[in-house]
Amino acid sequence: MRRRRAAREARERWVFGETAPLARGINSQAGMAAITPRVQRVISLLELAPGRRYLDIGCGTAAFAHLIAARAGMEEPPVTADLAPGPGPVELLAWPEKLPFADESFDCITSFYFLRRFDDDVTHAFAQELRRVLAPGGAALVVEVAPVKSEWLNRLHTRLLGAGCAQVDLRGWGRLSALFTEVGFDAIDLVNVGPFVLPPIPRVGVLLRRAPAAAVKDESEAAG
């Protein structure tokens, strides 16, 4: 409970405290477009299209998720969840260990710059929840700021990225893929998520996929 309270309180201070103008600027569509990969790249990776059910989970990324959905020509807006209200059009408050959705509810999921504020146990539990709510044939894209080889730069980056976080843990491909392994995804891939403007720190993109139901059935019948 203390861990959850600390994470939410840090987020609320960032969004509603003295830093509110900066938070709203960064979390706007224009701000997120500057620090996030190209919209068309996200759409392509997720195969986002009309008729697909789209969920965004992350701190302040709801406005950007609406932009992604609009660019993909989706008729329905995305479902958006966060730790605390605002500044974007957040519909639901949720903790990553227990997402308030039924099994196989979504075809596409994004989570931008969300996981660095959680420890490995929460991150692994979040991976289990992503697998649970992702429908067969679906894909989830997780993007986070990555560590570098220099320890002093990592310390500097941790300080720069600490706004709105009670703690910061920068993870690269190796750690993230290990935490996402063995929860039932059919594929876990490191992906190039495209260029970004700010901050000049490497990103890591992880694409998590479930096989279509027909493929799973065919494999089961072949094994039988």
C-alpha cells in the first residue's frame, strides 16, 4: 500500500503542483510527439486499424493515444488508464498489477514511459496483466527510456526523469525481455520505435504479441 501511495502521490504532485504547466506541456499531443516515436511507426507495429480495440496505459499518454487512434482512422477512441487523474483524457485509474478489464479485451495496447517508476515485481505482474487482457492476434508496445554504459550519465538521467516518480529504474532490452518472458506471449521482440527529439537519451521498444486463435488451434491439433 505504501508503494502504491508513493507512486500516486508523486504523480499527482507532478500533474497538479508547481510543475503543472510543464507536465501539461510534456503530456500534450505536441509534447508527446517530440519525445515519442513517429505515430505511423506505432500504428504499423500494432497493426492498428478501424475495428481494433485499443488500450493505452501510462502516465500522461492519453492525449497522445487519441492522436494515434485518429491517425489510424479508428472509429472508436482508445480506452485510457493511468495512476492518477489528468492531465490528458484519462478514463480509468488503475494499478499495473491489477488492470480492471476482462480477459482478452483489447487487440492493441500501448504503454509509453510508464515502467521506470516501478520495481521488477510490479513490472513482471504488469506483463502478466498485459498478456491476460490482450486478445489472440493482438500486440502490445512498451516504450521506455533506456540506461547507457556510463554510470554517471545514468545517475544524471535518473534525476532528469524523476519528475512524477517516487523511484526511477531504467531498464534496457535484456532486463525488460526477461521480466516479460514466461507469462505466455507468443513473441517478444526488440523493435526500432523511430526517432525522437527530447530528451537525448536512448529508448527501448518491446513488442509483445499473441498468436491468432486459429494458429494456436492448428498447433494444438498438430501436437495431438
